[in-house]
Amino acid sequence: MRKIWIVLKSEFWRRARSKWFILSTLLGPVLLIGLFAAPLLLEALGDDTGQTLALRDESGRFAERLQKQAGDDYRIETTSAPTDSVRERVRAGDYDGYLVLPASLLEGEGRARYYSKKGGGISSRFELQDLVQEAVRQERLARQNTSDEVLAILEANVPVQMRQLTEEGAQADSTLVLNAVGYLMAFLIYMMVILYGQQIMLGVIEEKASRVVEVVVSSVRPFKLLMGKVLGIGALGLAQIVVWAALSAAGLAFAGPLLALFVNPPDLDLPEGASQQEMLEAAGVTIPTIPAGLVIWFALFFLGGYLLYASLFAAVGSAVEQQQDAQSLTFPIIMPLIIPIVMIFPIIEDPDSTMAVAGSLFPLFSPILMVLRVAVTSVPFWQTLLSFALLIATFVGAIWLSARIYRTGILMYGKKPSLGELLRWVRRA
């Protein structure tokens, strides 16, 4: 253990003192927030002048309603010019699009037609469709002499406040936020396992290429050297996550005021002077207290997942001499990390399904999927414990297998070994 501890400390402090680690630790949460805030910022800074549409209203009943409802998103200009000439103006860029509303829409027949040169994005398509649909609906109601009281009833919002039943009673449902937390935790484990696992692989390749490992193994057994590397870089990753968690906890204190800035009280049928708490509750948004159990399981499954995959990455690094040669061998290792990412959203929708339970128990998937399930639903303790036990057992088998490849591979030079040769190394070591 003393030699493992020496290698562990060397790997940890050599990387912890680097500028890359310090900057990534301090700026990591900022970059993560920026990643999610960038689309909102780009939308706010984008061109908000709206689109100019030519409208041919064959009934003469929709234009005024459309212009009123469109606001700043669309500038709608009515036209009676021939269709061909309007289309040419669209091609020339005078209009962003050309909308035709046949008179038969009043009778519930026919279809609105929209012509554009660029095609438009998905959000613009649905926004224009909703705009036309609402104008036609209101005009049909007006033709039936619908009273203002009935129109007000049809347009009224009916907020639904979600409550979660716990042993302490009913409390605000924080499912939406916990889903986001679970997704972030699962994605963070995915990134960290790949990042630090590949660091081990690249470090082994570098030491092998420089022949430094030949000197080291003269005083440290290959298994102890491998274990020290895996544990040292794992401790580095855990330290980085602890710092990120502390910064995130401090950031939650400011999350409420920031979210309230994006909530418009009238949209929630609240007065202008509504408090921050009232707006967040009406919007169904709750700033939750992250359960301590979730934090503990996150740390444990990160460590278990990292140790499992890091040992496999180290075995790959010892079997090759160049990073390019490792690409084909790392593909089978990375695939079990990609598959759980694809399963995230189906599991968020139904975290207690057979697929979700089986995936969270499977050791190669459990570091990502079990943490996700613990965040979004109440997972029986026996499932969580069994999943972690299977993960550790798989790590023990993987480190044993990787150590046998490692002790032979670090001293082998020449061509890249085939799968059959790797199996012979395992049996011979």
C-alpha cells in the first residue's frame, strides 16, 4: 500500500498544480452555465425586427386580427396583387413570406398556404401556425355572436400547482428542477469519466514511449503502479467535483431572483407587484434543496464508474505506442458510456420502467443511469445498493484483467496487438 500511496500522491499533485486543472476547476461551473445560457443570450441579442409578410386575405376578415396578434414578431402587409408578382417579391427579398388565407376557412374548410424563400425554422413554423389558428378561431366565434364573457372563459389560463406527497406531508413539487439536476449529474459523470480515463491512457502511452516506465517498474510492481495511477487521478476528479458542488450550492442562493427575472406576472394571472415566491410557485418552479443522499450516491457512482473505465483505458494505453493506434481499441470502451446518454430522456419520462431499472443495475450503465434515477424518483435502497455492489465487483474484475494486460503491454513494443494477442497476455501473465 505504501508504494500505491506514493504513486497516488505523485499523480494527484503533479496534475493538481497545473494551470489547466486550476482554471478548469474555477471556471467549470461558469462555462457550464454559459453553455445553457448562450441560446437565451443569442436570442436576446439577435435580430428582433421581426419578419415582413405579405397577406392575401380572401375573406377580408382575418387581416386586422392577425396584425393585432402578431405584435413585433411579424409585420403583416395586406396585398391584392397577383400571386405570381407577390411570389417574385418574396424571391427578391422584399418579403420574408407570403400568406394566403382562403375564404373557406370561415366555414372550417380549405387550408392556409404560406410561401417563403428560406423555409424558416421549426419555431417560426409553429408560431405562425398558432397565430393563424387563433385568428381563424376568434373570427369563427365572432360570427356565432359569442359573448365577451364566453370569450374570456375560453382564453383564461387555468394554473395547476403540482404538489408532491412525502412522509412529512404535501410539499411543492420540484420534479422539473430535479430532472434538470439529474440530467446534469449524469452528463457530468459521462464527461468526467471520459476526460480522466483518457488522461490515464495518454499518460501510460507517454511513459511507455519515453521508456520511463521501464525504470519505474524496476521498483514498483505493475499492478501497484496501475492502481496508484487510477486512484490518484480519480482523487483529482473527485476533488474537482467537490469544488464544483460547493460553487453550485452557493449559486443556488441566487437562482430564485434570477428565475424571477424571466417570469412575467400577467402571464400567470398575477398582479404586477407579485412577490418572487408567488411568481415561482405560479410558474411551477421550485428551487429545491438537493438531498444529501443524492450527493453521496453521485460521488460513489462517479468513483465506481471512473475506477471501472479508467482501468480499461489504462489497459488500452499499455497495449499501444501512439494515440492514433488506441482509437480502435477505445471504441468498445466508449460505447457503453454513449448508450446511457441516449437513454436519459426515456428514463426521465418513466424512471421506474423495466428498461430504467435494468439499465441502472447494469454495471457499465449504472454510473450514469442510477444517479439519474435517484435524482428523478424514489429508488428503493436495495436497488441502489445492489447497483453499487455490482459496479464495484465489475471494477475488481476489470482491474484484475487490465493489470494482466498492463504488466505485459508496458514492456512490449512494435505493432499494435490484436484482440487474440491481448487474450494471450491475459492468460500468460
